[in-house]
Amino acid sequence: MNIARIVLSVLFISCMVWLWYPYFTQVNTVVKADSEVIAKPDYTAIELKQTAFDENGKISHKVTAVKMELYEQLGFTLFEKPTFILYDDRQTWRINADEATLYDERQLILEGNVTAQNLIDGAMIDKITADNIQVDIKLLTMRSEQPVIITGPNLKITGKGLEANLTTEVIKLINHTRTLYYDQ
């Protein structure tokens, strides 16, 4: 009887080891559930080049970017390394940044090494640099609460905070720090 019990025990243990072996040897992999992903873009473009027109058929602005992701249901578009060229009857501005977010085809928030350059020769203001700038594309206004540097042909102005109208070149510094005038 002891030999039968030993054989049955060995057979039972062998079957259990054979059935449970895959469970003990599997590698633990973490699968990211779809519920953890906040949103997926509806549309993605690589090396984007786009031209937008106003109601009168004139060019409103042009956009180039390394990558663009459109989140239509959330109402915004993300850009990597964008360049926006804003057009007006009298002024043309080129704005570069590391990242940008466009809300409702109007409100543009640029972040990281933002440079707004006036493309009109002889203008009083050549360039505006900051780390973060908000632009209203329709009204051609610019706003920032970060430190800004404004340069022109013969001047350099530094301050913190900015409200600007790109059409009229009226700029209001919230906290003026320093102005340097160069020899003419």
C-alpha cells in the first residue's frame, strides 16, 4: 500500500508541476490600460505646413511645425517647434517657440524660447523674446506675464509682463525693469 501511495503522490505532484509551471515562469508585463490614456489625437501631422485665410480671402497666418496633434473633441491643437507668421495690412510677425497650443482657432499659447520677430524693415520694434506668450490671432494682440526682452534698431527694453497690439505696435510693460538706448 505504501508503494501505491508513493506512486500516486509522485504522479499527482508531477501533474500539478506540469499544470502550474507556465504560471510560475511567466514574465510580469505591465499593460497600460486605455482608461489611463487621457486622450488620443484625432489627427497627427508631421512636418506641417498650413496657410489660413480670413473671411475676405486674405492670408491670416501661416504655420509650420515639426509635429501637430489635433484634439477636436477637447478643442485644442498641439504643435512641436512651431513657426507662426501673422499677417496684417501693415504688419507681419514671425513667432517661434518650442511648443504651442491653439484653442478655438484663435487663442495661441506659446511656451519655451518664444521669439516674436517683426518682418517689416524700419519698425520701432524688431523682436520680442519671452518664455511664455499668449497671442490672439484674430485681434493680433500679445500677452505675457513672464520676463520679456524687447529689442529695436537702437534700444533694448527688459521687463516682466507684456500687453501688446501687433497692428499698432503699442506695447505696455506691466513691470518695466530697464531700457538701454544705443548710439545712433
